[in-house]
Amino acid sequence: VTVTAQGHPNVWPSVFHGGASLPSQRGAGGSWKASDTGWFLPHPRTALFLIPSRTHLLGIFPTLTSPVPSCEQVTMASSRSQLSPPQVFAIAAYSKGFACSAGPGRVLLYEKVDDKESYRESREIRIPVDPQSNDPSQSDKQDVLCMCFSPSEETLIASTSKNQLYGITMSLTEISKGEPAHFEYLMYPLHSASITGLATCIRKPLIATCSVDRSVRIWNYESNTLELFKEYQEEAYTISLHPSGHFIVVGFADKLRLMNLLIDDIRSFKEYSVRGCRESSFSNGGHLFAAASGNVIHIFSTTSLENVLNLKGHTGKIRSVAWNTDDSKLISCGTDGAVYEWNLSSGKRETECVLKSCSYNCVTISPDGKIIFAVGSDQTLKEIADSSVLREMPAFDVTYTAVVISHSGRMMFVGTSVGTIRAMKYPLPLQKEFNEYQAHAGPVTKMSLTFDDQFLLTVAEDGCLFTWKVFDKDGRGIKREREVGFAEEVLVTKTDMEEKAQIMLELKTRVEELKMENEYQLRLKDMNYSEKIKELTDKFLQEMESLKTKNQVLRTEKEKQDILHRERIDDLLDKQSRELQDLECCSNQKLLLEYEKYQELQLKSQRMQEEYEKQLRDNDETKSQALEELTEFYEAKLQEKISLLEEAQEDVRQQLREFEETKKQIEEDEDREIQDIKTKYEKKLRDEKESNLRLKGETGIMRKKFSSLQKEIEERTNDIELLKGEQVKLQGVIKSLEKDILGLKREIQERDETIQDKEKRIYDLKKKNQELEKFKFVLDYKIKELKKQIEPRENEIKVMKEQIQEVRSHLDTGRVKIHSHSFTMEAELGRFHKQNTQLELNITELWQKLRATDQEMRRERQKERDLEALVKRFKMDLHNCVAYIQEPRLLKGKVRALFEKYVQRADMVEIAGLNSDLQQEYARQREHLERNLATIKKKVVKESELHRTDYVRIMQENVLLIKEINELRRELKLTRSQVYDLEAALKLTKKTQPQDVTEKVSGEDLPGIPPTMRLNAQEETGRIIEMQRLEIQRLRDQIQEQEPVPGFHPLAGMRLPSLLRSEVDFEVQTK
């Protein structure tokens, strides 16, 4: 008969065996008593009654509402235990008797007495003292709430009021009778109160938990074991595990502690004065950790161990924080209904979503960092993005207390206030599509997924830690290949290593001393044994000699006895032969006498037979006569009896009819009762068969699990041996890698030095570049002056061209059109040159303004750097002052020193004289100037782009125009050759030849004659072209001299095509 535990979540069901014999009358005061209807156990608080016919256990609890008392009732009862007798909270029966709890930390075993129907106390079992606890005396004051025996009755298991499970092997109690036995932990010590913190890491299969019971525990979810356990004086509210698995952060009521996880201890190495830290979390990279105290989030560095940032903005208590994948952002939520996303580089909020009607419990972020998920008191799961709630998924009459999303981004798990776990796919479904699993007996406080998404970890207020194996919808496990296995290294302090080395040396010396002592003892024993052996050999030799003499005497006596026995046997044989002869003679005589007697008796028997035959014949005759008389007499009586029989038969028939009717009614009633009883027992039989099949299945499963676990244990041992070998190899690899790291560090240092040298070289080159830009400005000014000098020459060229047009007016209209086209193109070129000069002047002015703004910006940046350094020094000094927060006098002196160091009198005067209106006006003017500067910068960028495109376009057009000029010149040459041929055909050359000679002479002798007086057009044009060629050559030489100057670049990087060849060809042709 099972009694299920109610009223407390961690109490196991009590199991009572109905077939076990129960005690008889034992006496008053809490003993068993037998009665006519069953067995009864009187008790001041409880009473149990067993009915033998039905084998049911009835419980009468006058003050309790459930069969098993709750923790509060047990503690109240334990407080009154000093004044009243110990109370029995649990009882369990087995084949030899029963076990019952008898006060705090005590269980008594009772065995049945063979000759009487009574029980006697046989054994006492106690809960041992826990040496690891802060108060070891409290461990044996636990009340045993429930007990049960294994089916084979080899093990007794008990649960206590502090949620602990203890077990003991019954064979140990039988072996060590007369001494009190002690329970042992069934597996390992468990949390006895609500679990407030949960964390896991990447490099090791570890789980860290903390609880209100003032303990911190480190679990291994691969081997399902407790690796480290430590209790403290204060309650632990939150815990976080470093990704490497070597450090933890624990928030206590008075401080925040950063601790090392050593091989056998949890040791604190840094404490922060952060009171009441309810939430903490390491970043994914492990270089930072966040701690929430009240409505402020403190960000600390794990390398420098300093507070690098404080995030303020919440108006209520912060309940949860979460990091994104690249640790650039932090998400927080609190009781004020706010969900904030913080940028850690600037320390400011990027997004926020505030809902005053909801008190958030937990928050998480998707792997891509775009969507935030939050749960709270409004019974919904919110999906938040860009400071707004995208959608809300209802929780269907429960409150979500925790939420976690997988690293793959395909699954989401939420915990509820009733202890259930809901698994749903991501993206979230539109309808009620999720799988719900009943797990805890209280609200889920924390949830976490391992880094490979293989296990889900949940804790709750019932003090239980659950590890769930995560499968997909087809029942397959989620497999993520790990490039690197779990780390096996552990932290060991130098002092511990030295102590262990010292202990090993002492033990080695002790072993050597024991060896020497053992060898000495062995030698003494060998000497004693050799002496004893000598004594025994001498003694045995003497005894052997005495035995030999005795043996010889006995042999002689034996020979004598043999001779006597032979003589006696011969005498006996003779005597026997004589007696046989006498007996034969006597027996022959007796046989003859008996034969004679037989003959006489045979004659007598013949005579007697004849006489008897005569008597038989006479008797037959008399018998026949008497028989006839009797037949007549009895036939008359028979008729009378027949008539009476018929009357009796009729009475019998009437009675049979009545009997059958009554029988039918009785049978129908009995059939109905039999059918009811049959259905009732068939139902019981069916239930028993089902329970039997279920138990068989469970036993089969447990056997398979046991075999598989044995195989796994063997595999694990083999793996451990292999991993030990690999560890030795890896240690060698680590040493070689450390040497490589030292070499690489030296290379990095050398490269840093080379980088510094190159930076100096770049700084020098920048200075040279500035000087060359000044030189470029001077050269640009010279080029402008040269262009101004070229302009009158170009005017003269224009006049010459007009004269050429007048001289060649007799040419056809096509030639006139060509000249006009070239003239317009040259005019357009002049206009473009003027625009270029104007734009270059504008660019130089803008460059000068830009340099001035750059210098101002450098000055402001230098001021900003100086102020940042000042603020950083002030923060460091202020942090040092905070260390004296418990000593007011020292704190006052430090603050006064800070004031004198950082606040000067001139600053005080300026601060006192500043007016708020002036500050506002200054800020407004500064903003106005910054906006103007920004618009001017944009305009400069746009104009520079436009000018660059204009330069490119103009240069392309110049190239096209020069090509067209060259083509026109070629056409001009052809037309001139045609004119010359026509003049020759008209025989005009002879007449013009002397005129040409005189004109040449006059032209050479009189260079100062104006161009209007010159009549030869060909010679004039040749001279003009030669002058232009020389001027162009001079300008090109100047440009080539300016081209090597750094910082000066020609427009669009293009050069004009050479005109030298075409001009020379034209000159040769004209000549």
C-alpha cells in the first residue's frame, strides 16, 4: 500500500509492504497492540490501523492535512521534541520486522521475536555529521520524513526535512551489531532551499548553482556528479561561470566575489563592494562581466579587475541581463517594465521598450542580435525589435518566469510559474504549438542551454536541478561537432602544490622508515621461526624414534596374536563338523515320525468329509421348505409396503417441486452475487496484471540501463587511460608552444619598434608634403603670371590670323569656313583657360580654410585627450577613495586631497562667475558654427567633385579640338599645294619669282617694318608658326621643371598631344 507525499515537493512516497507481519501487543506508550479486528499503534500525534482481512493501511492524522508532514510542521515538532517524546514521521516494513524514525537524525530497526508475537529493538541508525557544513551539528538534527526498502531488502533509503537523501546497506547493520550504524549520502549532498543562480561554460561540462541555503555547488552534467561544494555565512543570490570554466562570480548579500575553481576548493581572490547583487553574467568572450545591483549595472574587466563602466537608466530592480554574440551590446530588463539595449563602447542606450504594466522576469536575445525576447508578469512572451513590440504570444493562464533560445536559433524554451517547461520552435508559431513537460514542483527560477545545444538546464524554487537531453522532432539528438573537446586542465595554487610535495616527501620518508622497520621485524621473526623450527625438528625426531620402537613391539605382539587366532579357528572348525553330523542324524529320525502322523491325519479327513456331505443334503431340504413359507409371508408384506411407497412418492414429488423453486431462486441470487464478485476480482486481476507487466518492463529497462552503464563505465575507463596518454603528449606540445609564444612575442616587440620608426618617417614626410604644397602654391602663382604674359601674344596671333584671312580672301568659301571654325575653337579655349584659373584660385582659398579648420580641430582633439586623461586620473583617485568607505576620517582626508588637487581657485572663480544664459548662448553659437562647418565641408566636397569632372571634360574637349586643328592644318597644306600647282599651270611663277626675292631681302633687312607692309603671306605665316613653336617649347620646359615637385599634379593627369611634328612638316612644306 503506497502513501503519496503531499504538501512538500521533495518528500518521496512512503512504501509499506502489506504482506509483512506486524507486531503484537507490546505494552503502553507508543508500542504495537493486537485486537480482534486488526493491529493498532497509539501515538500522541498519529495513529495507524491495519485490517488483516483486507490488508489496508489506514492513517489517522488529527493535526496534519497530508499523510506526510511538511517541513514547517517538522521544524515545529522538532522544536517541541525537548518537551515531548520523539515523534514518528515515517515507518517501513520488511521481512524481519520494520524500521521507524525516532526523533531527529535517528532511525530504529525492530525485529520479530521467534517464540512470541512481539518485536524488539535490534539496531539504531543515525544521520552522520557533515564536516563540510558551516554548522556540522545541524546535519544530525534533521527529521526523517520518509523511508523505503529496496525489493531485495538490501538497501534502506530515507529522505529528510532538509531535502537530503541517505541510504544504508542492511548487511552492514547485521555485521556491526551492538554499535550504532550511520547513513551515507545516496549520491551527493543536495540543495535544501530555493536555487537562485544557474550558469554553465564552454570549455568544460560544468554547471554552477547557488541557493538560499548559503551554498555554491559545481556539477558535471556529463558524469552527473557533484565536483565542488562549499557553504558560506551569507546567502548567495546569483552566480556566473567564466567560459573557460576556471572562474566564477557570486553575488552575496554584502559583497560581489570573484573566485577561482581549484581542484578541490572554491577560493576567492577579488571582492567588490557591490551589495545585494541579484544578477550577474560573464560575456561570451570572458573579458568582461556584468553585475546588477538595484537599478545599476556595473561592468568589470576580468583582466584588469576594474570597474570600466556603470549603466544607469532603470527605475526599478534589474531582474535579468543578457549579452549578444559579439559582446558589443548588453540587454537588461527589470521590475519597472523597461527593456534596454546598451552599447558598451559608448555606454549609452541604443533602444528601449517600456511597459509600466508589466514586471519583467527574464530577457534573452536571438543569435543574430536583432530580436529581443522578454517574459514577465502579464502572462505573455514578447518579441521586441527596434524599440517596439513586434508581437505577443499568450501563455494561456500561467506566468512565464524564464526564457532561453538555442545558439542555433531554431528552438526556444520557457519556464512557467507552475514548474513546467515549454519547448517551441523558432520563429515563433502563430497558434498554440508547443510541447509542455512537467518538471518542478515550484516556479522555475533560471534556465540555460549548453554551448552545443545538447542539454537544457533548469532550476526552481523547489531546490531541484534538472538536466534535459534535447532531441529534434524525429527523436534524434542535436549533434554539433566540436572542433576541440572539453578541457581537462584544473587550477592549483602554488602553495597547495608545495604542501602536497612536502606531504609526499614526508610520506616517502615515512614509507622508507616503515620498510626498514618491517625488514628488521622480518629478520627478527625469521630468527625466531628458525629457532622454533630447530626445536620442533628435534622434538619430532625423538618422537619418531619412540614411535618406531613402539611399532616394532606392536608387530611382535601382532604375530603372536595371529598364531593364537589360527589355532582357535582350527579348533572351532573341528567342533562345527562334529555338531553338523549329530544334527543330520536327529533330523532324519524326526522326518520319519512326521510322515507317519501325516498318513493318519489324511484318513481322518476323508471320513469327516463324507459326514459333512450328508449333513449338507439334509440342510438343503429343510431350507427349501422354510424359504417357501417366508416368500409367501413377505410377499403380503410387500404389497402393503408398495401402497405406502406410492403415497410417500407423491409427497416426495410435491416436496421436490417446492425445493426446485426455492433452489432456482437461491441459484439466481447466488449467480448475481458470483457475477458481481467475479467482475470485481477480474478487475483487480487485470489491474494486478497491468502493474506486473509495467514492473516487468521497468525491470527490463533498468537491466538494459545497468548493462549499458557498465559498458559505458568500461569505455570511460579506457577513454580515461587514452586521455591520460594524450595529456602527456599535449603537455609536451604545450611546452613547445610556450617556446613559440616567447619567440613570437619577441618578433612582435621588434615589429612594434619598426612600426614606431615608420610612423616617425611618415610624420617627416607629412611635414615635407606641407612644404611642397606651399611651393606648389608659389608655382601656381607664377603660372598665372606667365599666362597673363601669353595673353598679348595670343592677341597678336589673332591679328595675324585676321591678316591671313584678308590675304587669302581670294580662296573659296570652304577655306574661309575652316579658318572661322578654328578661330571660334581657339576663343573657346581662351575662355576655358580663364575659368580654370578662377577655379584654381577658389581651390587655393578653400585649401587655406581647410588647413585652418584642421589646425583648430587638432587643438580641440588635444584638449579632449587632456580632459580624458584628467577624468581618468580623477576616476582612479576616486576609486582609491572608495576603499576607505568604512573609515570616515581617512575618507574625509582623501576627499579633501582630491578637491585640492583637481579644483583650483581660478576654476572656482570662473565656475562662480559663469551664467547659465552665457553657457546656453555659447552652446547655441557652437552648434551653429558646427552646422555651418559641416555644410561648408559638404559644399567643398561637392564642388571639388564638380570641378574635377569639369577638368576632365575640358581636357577631353581640348584633345578633340587639337586633333581638329591638326586635320585643318593638313587640309590647309593640301589647298596651298593645289594653289601652287594652279599658279604654275597659269605660268605665274616666273613673274612672281623676282618679286619674292626682293621681298625676302627687304624682309631680312627691315625687321621693324609692320606686318601690314609684308606682301609674302607664306613667309609671314611660317615666321609666326616658328615663334609659336618656340614659345610652346619654352612653356613645356617650365612645366617639365615643375612636374617633379611632389604635391603638384597636372589636371586629370593628361598631357596635350605634340604639335612639333605637324608644325615642322608644315614649315618644310611651305619652304
